[in-house]
Amino acid sequence: MTGVSLGHAAATDIGSRRANEDAYLMDPPLFAVADGMGGHVAGEVASRTALSVLAQEVKNDSAALLAATREANRQVHEKAGADLNLAGMGTTMTAFLAAASSAQIVHVGDSRAYLLRGGRLTRLTEDHTLANRLVRQGRIRPDEADRHPQRSVLERALGVNAAIEVDVQNIDVRPGDRFLLCTDGLTSVLVDEQIQEILLAEADPQAASHRLVSEVVEEGGEDNVTAVIVDYPGRREGAPSVEGSVWIPTPTPPPVPETAPPSPSARPSRGRRRALWLASSMGILLLLALAARMALGAAWYVGDDEGRVAVFQGIPGSLAGIRLNSVAARTDIPTDSLTEVYQRRLREGMPVKDRTQAESFIREIGELQQAPSLPEATSSPQAGPKPPASPTVGKKP
Ligand code: MN
């Protein structure tokens, strides 16, 4: 136990998306947000799985938070590998474990933790995005990063690879400190000054979290948006206590390929049984092949094709000798002209949401090359025309 009673509250909104792939966890002293990615239901599965594992594994012991995060990564990655519908899924995760006079934050991806102290808002986490890399390299200004087309291209996400690099920090807490955990749906619409203003204006965590989310909705935020607030006792008093809970978005049943053979009503003759058996096993194969094709058609990644950067449709690797991907577009960017980090990620395959995101990502890595070269994707027969100059990626334009 922390020995302190923390005020806390959360709010979320689906935005204009088909599903809410954000998830949050309020299980004092543990709090977290996660923003899932992947086709169909995969994003929801990834964020929910990660937070469920986190809640199970963390037993009020700050030493366990990092281990729990690694376990969450392992389980999301395992699920993604076991089901074609979930292939390539991943999630951001920013988690906060409170103690009496300190707190620990673990973080992967582009969700964020903020601290409001002495009336000033400070960002505690660093986005693991391509846009943030461009900021660190001085190519774009920090205030441009949150509106950048590539702001949601993640360089790190939980569940995508077997190994994961996690940012961990320990913070000395002071009375009255207010912490905010949020997904990028919030920070791609509201600037830090607006967030600070709302957190200062609304003393009650419930009111503050709801106002943050509703202002994003009012401004037309398209992405899922989630905010979790944790208040240490101090100047803020009388904060309502909410029972610990894992929030689960509107459930969508995963599409399950129909594999049950037809059940004949009357007992058929041997010849007919044979014919039925053949028909049903062929039907199963056909349905499985169709399910695989559907899953693969929806998945995209950027990877290496014979030493050059390429856009792939499908997932990396092969199954029973059958390649699970095809090259959708090739570039003339040599993979080994990029930094070590990118070379490794490209050889593993970097999942992206769709073709548009793949192409804008390639434009960026083209610019990151040591020697300048043509960053544009050369079209393959199925590639079609080039995308417009200003790509719309992921979340909000
Ligand atoms: Mn998001």
C-alpha cells in the first residue's frame, strides 16, 4: 500500500473511429493508458491484453513494474504470432505506480505522462516516434511534432517484437502533485498550454479528465482519446475515490473463420460420407485460405527486400513454406544506408497502419539517409498513382 489516498479519475472517447483501441487501468496504486494498433480487432486486443497482464503482474512492488511490462510485451507478442487476425499488433503503454513519496513510470510509445506541480505542467515522457526523432535532430521544431504527419509512426511499441526497450523513471513526489497519463488522441489536438489550463481550472480529477476529453471531441478530434488523472493529497482535497477497474472498450467479437463441416441430417451411405468428408475438408482449407488472405490483405509493413527498403502487404515470414507477404512497392533506398536501429527494424519488418502510412514513412527515412537519395516509392503494377504531397497518417490531419 502507498499509505496515501490518491484522487484519481479517467475519461475516454472513441472519437470518429470505428472502435476504441485505447484502454486504461485504474487499480491504485497502479494506473496506465495504452493505445493499441493493428487491423480489425487487433489494436483493441493488444491494448487490453497489455493492461490485463500489467494488473495481474504488478503486486504493489515497484520492482515488479518493469518485469510486468516485459511480461505484457511477451504475451501480446505471443498472441500476435498465434493468430493471423492479430498479426503485427502492438500497443503503446504508459504506466504509473504510486508510492507514498515517490512514483515510478514505465513507458513505450507515444502516449504520455505529465506532471502538474506548482501551477506548471511538465512532460515526463519522450515519444518514441519518428516525428520526435526529427525534433531531436533539429529538423523540425518541438511544437511542430504534435501536428506532424508522421507523429504517429512509432519507433517502439509493446508486443511488436520479442524484445522490448522500456523507458523507466523514478520521481520524487510532493504533496499536491497531479499526474496525467494520456494517449496521443489528446496531445495531437490540445497543446501543452491548453492541457495545463484545464488541469489548473478543474480541481476535481473527474471533472478535469472529462473536460480534457470533451475539449478534444469539441475540436473535432478523430482519434480515440483517453486521460487518466492521479492526484496526490495536498492542496487538492475532497477528491472522490473511485473503485479500481480495468476499462474495457465496446467489445467487438473477433471474426472467426467458419470451419464446422456440414452435419447431414440423415445417416449417409459410405460413398456419400466420403464425398461429404472431401467436400468439408476442402471447404475448411478454402475458408482457412480465405481467412488468411483477408488477414494478410489488411496488414502492411515496411521492410527489406534484397537490400532495398520496400513496402509489403502481409506479415513478415512464411507458414509451411508459403510466404505470407508480397512486395507492394519497392524503393531505391539501400537498407544499409540507414542507421543501425532502422536496419534492424526493417529486417524484422515495421508494421504500419496502411499503405499511405507506409509511403509517408518511407519519405521520412529517405530524408534520414546518410547520403541523399530518391525517397519516393517506385510503383509496382498494383501500386497505382503516387499519394498526394501531404499524406494523412493515422490519427488527425
Ligand atoms: Mn491514438
